[in-house]
Amino acid sequence: MANMQGRTRAVSRLIGGLSAIVLLFGAAFATAQQQALTIEQALSAPFTSGLSAAPAKGRLAWTANSDGRRNLWVAEPASDCKSYLSRQVTHYTEDDGQELSTPQWTPDAAAIVYVRGDALQGETHPVPNPAWFPMGAEQQLWIVSASGGQPRLLGPGHAPAVAPDGKILAYVLKGQLWSIHLDNPAAKPQQLLQTRGSVETLRWSPDGAHLAFVSDRDDHSFIAVYTVASGAVAYLDPSTDLDSNPVWSPDSTRIAFLRIAPDKDALLFVAHRAALPWSIRIVDVTTGKAHEVWRAEEGVGSAYRETDSEDQLHWTLGDRIVFPWEMDGWLHLWSAPAKGGAAKELSPGSSFEVEHVSLGADRKTLVFDSNQNDIDRRHVWRVSLDADGLGKAAQITSGEGIETQPAVASDGVIAVLRSDARIPMRAAVVRDNSLVDLAPQAIPADFPGARFVAPQQVIFPAADGLEIHGQLFLPSGIAPGERRPALAFFHGGSQRQMLLGWHYMEYYSNSYAMNQYLCSLGYVVLSVNYRSGIGYGLNFREALNYGASGASEFNDVMGAGLYLKGRTDVDGSRIGSWGGSYGGYLTALALGRASSLFAAGVDMHGVHDWNTELPTFSPNYDPRQHAETARLAFESSPIASVSTWRSPVLLIHGDDDRNVPFAETELLVEALRRQKVEFEELIFPDETHDFLIRRDWVRAYTASAGFFNRKLRAVPGP
């Protein structure tokens, strides 16, 4: 490509005629298009998630989304105990938007219970139906043999929890506690309780005699216990606080849980660096007597910050409780004795964060991932706990890949999800200090990973001088002195972090594929980890004046645009931006406030007026009763800058979006029309925020690339 463009320029200068320039540019464009990837190819490898270790036989399970077809996979050690046998155990064949989630093993590792159908607000709203089933969609519980075969429908519901003896499945339906006997295929579901509030977070006691759960009452919540033999329910140590995340002691006599003081005036997308300190409490199930085990200090770490894990508390060997805490402004793991006392750190070090945590069934093997010593990736660490429940963290994966969401198999093997710059997340195990993929056959033979570029870590100043990390995708074949069009990508969240490789969340895995695709079309792409994202500590995440309280992230938007404009390989007149959700918000801010820098943008389901968005997650918020907050929220919104918006924009939104109301895009369209700003629309009826249909992702990304090609001309002229 570089040689051909060089010849093009030489011949153009030699001929000097306009017709020759046009002809030669046309040939260059045709060749570039022929060599470019398609977005279908970039998205063709399965996205793997939900890694789960079975209680026996060393088996592992995960879900894989291949072109919208979501299925369960299982792997188990081969007879030689050195290799693994893997197989797909469900065989759904349609891109129908029906998510497959929450795999739960039976105790003998013979079967898996799972949920099919999207869980997004399914308890209070109709289940999303982007495939337009005539009779609607339903969220259902199924069970399938670990050897494969025909799955068996158990009934509607979600949040499955298999009893320790494998005979009973507890689950949630319409906010209430239900059960069904798994050992009797003819059994009918049975409602166990009718309670106020919503039942959440089901946890069986190890002896199977009790079932703990959270009873969510909106502005407060209780820890409750259902006793199987009597059918009685008890609320343990009730208060006006938010009690959550119950975990059982090994002897089934006690429950530890989190207690967090509610803040009815707190708003999402506004910095919260401190709060009334949270605590850990333990209650005796028989007597109801409770005591405080540990309490956070005031100031840094007083606001609870969770890990991205199924359990927040882990009851380990030595009768200790492991928990996350931001004591020094970075999320680490700590351990406190269940009887009460000082906590000790299990993940010492500085300037890194723990994210996914899992405890082995033996309660003495703790694994987690973090960005220690590699801030824009993830690697896995293990803590082997001694009889006192203490130990030192040892790194067990490293390198230029990304390893995340570790799990401890019943035979002690550590399993992970792994990716790198070229191949998306897939299941693997750690063997002899190396990683072994469990299902390499799942990656299509023609997957074009070898053609992807390895993004480069870049660090640049925001407009106010704050240090910002990003990943730079440079297309191949840029000739000396050549200037390409460029794009700044802003992730959603905002509490997310893009990495130097394929992401562990499907939405951002798709975004990474799109950035690779745009790079293959000739764009220089900068993925921006702006303030209010994760990975860089509490003060970065809880950035002052961010979001609805001042839009301080716009400094990072400007820093990204100026960084690109200052590069010798970028044409400063052809810089665009794109992003979804919070990234759509920042794209709209870029176009509204800095059209002279950002020439075009793609805004996917972005926030355009914080006063419309804030009630979605903070129902108590009423702009009419919070005049000063509402004024600042409006000024922090793109809609406030429409009068200076000049650049064309493509707006993409599904009208069943329950994260960002569809009204946000309707509001912006009306304002852009009045300003006579050029815009295009791509609307998906019945689609949600995180598109459930793979072909909708393909349509959205194809339209986005086409829009940028028209507005920025991806392939440069002579």
C-alpha cells in the first residue's frame, strides 16, 4: 500500500494533470477497499464469558456468543490429566437476542442450570424482544447434561441457586422466592414465600438447611433466611441501612454481610469520594445475635467500592472474611478475623486495582486479576492461604496478553478468560506457568486476527494537564509525510477501561473490533481512557466535577483531539469521534463544543440532557426540586451547546433502551433540526442499550464506517 501510494504521488507530479490524479486516486481507493477487513470478519470469533468451575471432576463451563448464537460449552480433564476435552453442550442456532447466562452446576458436575432470555429489568418490564417474536420473549430456566443432549425447560425465572444435595433449585420469579425439584422431571414449580420487596442474591447454607437472600425494599434492604424444613423466614439484624452480599460460614451457623448507609441525595455520574463508612457484620442464624466485624475509616475508602465478582465477601480458612477496600485510593483485598479485629492486606503494592475475585471450594485458594505493574492490561494472581487464613499474593500470568475472571477448578487448576491484541476472550487454564486454551476449535479458521494491529499505549495531557491513557491503532502503510484521517473513540460507562487488547465485556469487545476495522480502513484511531473511568485509582474514577456536575471529562476530549491534530501522520482537518452510551455523550459534547476540531461523529445511544438521564438511575431526582443541580446538569449536557454545533453526526439508538432513554435522541434530533445541523439516524425498534442482536451491531458499525468514509474520506488523496 505504501509503495503504491508513493508511486501515485510520483506519477501525479510527473503528469501534472488533474485527470491523472483522479484516476490514480480511484485505483488507490479500490485497492485499499479490496484489502480492508469487513466488520463481519472482525466480529466473527465467539465472545466468551461466564467462566464457572464445577464442584467436582475438574470440569469448567462458559458461554460463547458466536454471531449472535449463544451456547454453553464444557471442558474437563482428559484421562492423561494433562490435556482437556471440550464440547458445546447446547445448540441454539439463531441470532435471536436471547441471552444465555448464570450457569450453575449441580454438585456432582453432571448438569448445568442456566437462564435463557435477557434479564434486563425483566421483573418490572416486559422482557426485551428485539427479534420481534409475535408473542413476545420470556426469561426461562433450563437444565442440560454436561455431556450434552436436549436441554429441559424448568420454567420462567432467573437467579438460579442449586441446593448442596442437588435435589432442589431455588430461583426468583416476579421478585419472589420459588423452587423446583431437579430430581423429579415431572415436578412443578412452587412458590416458597410471598414477601414485600424483591428477593435477590440467593445463597444456600453449606448443609442445605437454609437459604439466605437479600430482601430489597428500595431505600433499605434486609438479610433474610428461609428454613427448608419449616418454611419459615427470618430477617436478621434488620436496620434502616442497605444490607447485602450474604456469605455463609463453613459450619452453616453464621452469615457475614455488608452494611452500607443509604444516601438518598446521592446521584450517579457525580463524584463520590467519601461517604458514611460502611461495615461488615456477622449474625448468628440461630440466635439472631449480630456483631460488627470491621468498619471502614472515615475519608478515603469510606464509600464502598465493589469488585466485579459474584461475591463481595469471602469466608476463608482460618475463620476470616476477605473483602475489597480502597484504603489508599486503590481497590485492594483485605482480610479480617470473623470475631473482629484489625484487617490485613492480601494484595499489597501501589497504583493498581483488583477487579475480579474468586475463592476456591477449599476456602484456601484465592485468585484475582489486577493491573499491577501493567496498568492497561489484566493479569491473574493467587493467594495460597495458610491455616490462619493469611498468605502472600503471587503472580501466575504475565506478558502482553490479558487474563481475567479467574476461577479455581475442583482439582485445584486455575482457569481464566484470556485475550490479546489479535484474538478475543477464550477459556484457558494455567499449566506449568503457561496458558492452554480449552477450546481452540471454537475460533473460526478464517478469523483475521493476524491482520489486526497491536494497539500502542499512549499517554497525553488533557486540556487541563491531567495525564490520560489511551490505545493508539495505527494503520499499516502510512508513507512518510502522509496525513490520514483520525478518530477518537470514547468508551461507555463511564466506569470502564479499554485495554491493550480484546475486552472482557462484550459491548467493549465489539468496540475493540470496530476500532480494528476502522484502522483497517485507513484511520488513525485513538481509544481514550478519560477521567471517571476505572483502573487508575479512586481520584481518577471519582473525578471532580465530572459528568452531570461539570463535564470535566471534556478536558480529556479536547486533549485527545489536540493530541491527534499534533501528530505528523494525522490530517488535522479530518478528525472525528465516536462512542456509545457515555461515549456517545462525550462525542456529542465534542461536536457541540468543538466542531472546529471534530469534523464528524457517530453518537450511539448517548446522553444529551442529564436531567432526562439522572432519574433513570436515581428515581428520587426531580429537576424541579433541585434547581441548582438541574442548572449545572443542563450546562454539562450536549444539548446546552447545540448553538455552536456545526459538524455532521450519525445518531444510533434502540427504542427499548432502559439505560439511556430513547427520548435523549429525540430531544437532540429536534434541537439539531432547529439549528439546521446535518444529521443521520439509524433506529432499531425494540432493541436495548447493549444490542442483543448481532446483526444489529453489524448494521450499526457498517453504517458508522460508511458515514465516516463519506464525511472524512478514509483513503487519502494524492
